[in-house]
Amino acid sequence: FDADASRMSLSVMSPAPSWSRLIRTSSLETWSSAWVIAPSDPDTVTIAPGALDFSTTGGPNDRAQVGADTQIRFGRLRLTSAFGSEIAALTVPMQVEYWNGIGFLPNTLDSCTTLARSAFTLANFQGNLAACETAFNADPIAFTSGAAAPQLAAPGSGNDGSVDLRVNLGTASGNACNAVGGPGPPATSAARSYLKGRWNATDDDANPATNYDDDPVARAAFGVYGPDRSSNRFIYRRENY
């Protein structure tokens, strides 16, 4: 960014352009950007006089805009833990959120994010649930108005237990379950590092300058009952007369 924190500069050099991503160090409010070009050439090639004026900042001819303004949001991906019967498919709610200056809200404008099933690491199988006895039914998992509700396949009677889910937004590790029946193949990267959040206090990416460096995680449990005070968290309920 320039000194006034309102302009971001990118340089492209021939023959091999090099690009660098922004480092997420803190949460920012929504801001608008306009991609501009201001060509310069070390070989003294110039453009027509008056077309661009590089001697001032903020003037009418200091840049040439390419396309319309683009709104940029500081966001994250949230997974919600879920539990239900082992003989029924289990919905795992997911949501893309953005920071509005006070807290994170659902990004209802996001209907383009997708996540490959292979980007999910399924690990720490507990109870009677063996590796890859469940897997997401959808591939890819698509978001509509910032939300997705993919389902894990029912593991079947007697296969009660839990599994930890993690989306590999950056570097991949662990194993995925691309279909029911294990063991699964190595997980892949979703290449969505910009959706990482601050879900713990540890330095996950070996970079002390980044705070929002955590992959979202959740737990899916089959055959586990919910608390009595929450009527919508039962596996099955009926009244006796």
C-alpha cells in the first residue's frame, strides 16, 4: 500500500511476472478497490504526453482504471459440528463469513465458492466408526448465498462414533474420504488460504505475522444424543401416552 493506505501497487516485469499474496494479519472492514495500470519502462519508452501524470497522487491522470470498482471483504470459512443417527445422512452446516467492523456476518453475496471433497481431511475416528465409513455425498461442495449444507453418508447400524473434519485451505495434510470405504487417499489443498480464520492461539503456518492462519474444523458424531434442554438436538423423539 502507498503511504495513505488507499492504494495498492503491484508490479509486473517481463519476461517472468511474479505475484505475491496479501498477508492476513488482522481483520479489516469491507473496502472497495479499483484495479489500475500505470505503465513504466526502464528502457525509456514513454506514452503520449498528458495521458498519464505520474508526478502527482490522486490527480485525474495519475492512473488508468481497468474495469469497475471491486468490493473486497475480509472473510473466513466456518464449519459447524453436527450429530445425528448412524442410520441417516448427517448434514454439516458450512458458512462463508466476512468482517463488518464489529463481527463476522454471513456473506450472502458469495455464490461462487466451491470446495472439492478431496480437500477435507477426515481423521480421529472414534467409537465404532472406522476410517471412511462415511464420506461427503457432494463433490464439489458448492455455496449459495454464503451457505452450504453437504451431507455425510450414513455409516449404518452399529457404526456409531465420531470423526473430525478439517478443510485444507492452504497446505494439505492427512487423508480424505472420497467415497465410503477406506482407507482414503491423501487430502488435497483447496487453495483458499484467504478463508482461514483465527480459530486457535497457535502459530499454524510458522509465520508469527499472521493471526488468521487456521483451517476450520468441526466434529461429526453418529449415534450421539443431544442435551435435553435443546429439543432440536435429539436423534429421535416421540411422546408416550
